[in-house]
Amino acid sequence: MELLIVSGLSGAGKSFAMHALEDIGFFCMDNIPANLLAKIVKLARQSEENPLGKMAVVLDVRGGRTQQEIERAVQQLQEEHVNYKILFLSASNAVLERRYKETRRRHPISIVSNVSTDDAIQMERKILGLLYETADYKIDTSLLSTAQLKDRIVSLFACKQSDAMAVTVMSFGFKYGQPKEADILFDVRCLPNPYYIPELKCKTGLEREVVDYVMQFKESQELFERIQELIRYSLPLYVKEGKSQLTIAVGCTGGKHRSIAFAQKLAEFTKQAGYHTTVVHRDVQRVCI
């Protein structure tokens, strides 16, 4: 049985992640007590009538109120020789607080301990510290829409990977913040900017006119060749070290022109190299100003 432990900060998108996992064939269980996790997994593994191929369970502060409870739950799985992966969802404190204000809901720790949302988030980070440090997959949802989060989940878990890891190529705009989940980051702000060409200003790197403009320069072509060579050399090393997920981020000023053009070409290259690749254009929908 393939077991995925879904954890993370309250408000970071665990419910959306579970819905996405359910859509691709996982049997999902949410909000179970930490001390029952190992027993539930054991029963699921022993089921003969309806054996579960893929199972996802949420382990967070609702089921384990203390760091010791969480760590004990993980230890029990290890004692039962259960093979599992951990997906951890996080977001910045400011984003989490904003989401709670928008939904008018209270943080689970605030309900129990009667503390502020900010204090509850800090306590939660400490309680879930072990799961964060040992997570196989980490997704920062601060700047992701629910649709983008679903795409990330599907790209990671919909297809079984044999040897190659899952690669996410992400374009972004530095003016909106760097993606925290990036393992490798390239800055292409050094290249000529289509933003200052009136007929290209409100187009994106998904359109041929923008790509042709960006890639017509010798500097662009040579930079892409060097990036391509670095990726060609480094990806097998990451696979060798057992990494199952890699995020390559390409950034320009606004995340609509140069970064998208480069991200698209880089994604084509990694696909041709045999890696399961997903492309995310984080800021492509932002309004042209």
C-alpha cells in the first residue's frame, strides 16, 4: 500500500490537497487522532476484501495537540515498518492570518488555548517541526491559487515515477516575491524586457511574438544554453541522491514575459530528457499595468 501523510499549517490548503488526491484515486482520511494513526494504517494494510492501493491521511494539530504526540505517531509507524511519504503544506504567517480573517474561522489552537492567531501559528510550527524537517514534498501555498495547488498535487502523485523524479518548472515575478519552494532559481532580468515594447507589453511569454523577441538576442540564446547545460548535468545527481521532487524557478521582473518564455523552453528540455515535468506560471494572470 502506498501511504502518504499529509500535514502542514492550518489554512495552508490541506483540504484542497486531499480533494485533489481523492480525485486521482487515493483513499483519504482527515482529522484522525494521532494515537490511532498506526492502528488505522495497520487495519488498512490487512484488508483482504478491499485492499487499498493508495492511502492519504492527514496528521496535524487537530489530531496531535503536542509535539510529543506527533512524534510518537510517526515513531509507531516506523515500529510497524510502514513505508510512507510526507507532504507538508505551508504558507507565510501573513497569508495564513489573512485567510483566517477572510473565512472568519478560528485557528484550531486558538479554539483550545484561547491565544491569538499569530501565537497559534507559531505554536503550530513548533508542534509540526519534525514533519516539516522530514517531509519528502514541501509546497508553499502563499502565492498559489487553489487551481495551481491542485495542479501541483496531480503532477506529483497522479503518475508513478520509475527512475526520474518529478520536476516543476515555475515562472514568477520578483516584484511579487520569490517562491520559497524553489530548489534552483534563475534570474533572467538581465535580458531585454518586452514590457517596454508597446505591442508586447500586455502579451505573455506563452505567445510566439514574445518568445521570438526574447530569444532573438545572442545573450538570451547563450544564457539558455548555459542554463540547459547546468540542468543536464545536475538533475541526474539529484536523482542519484534520492530526490523525488525538484522545483526549478525562473524569474523576471513581473513574471509575464522573459521568465515564462524561458520556463516553457526549459520544461520542454526536461521532458525530452525523460523527467515527468509540470509547468507553473505563477504570475501570468496578474493584470497588465
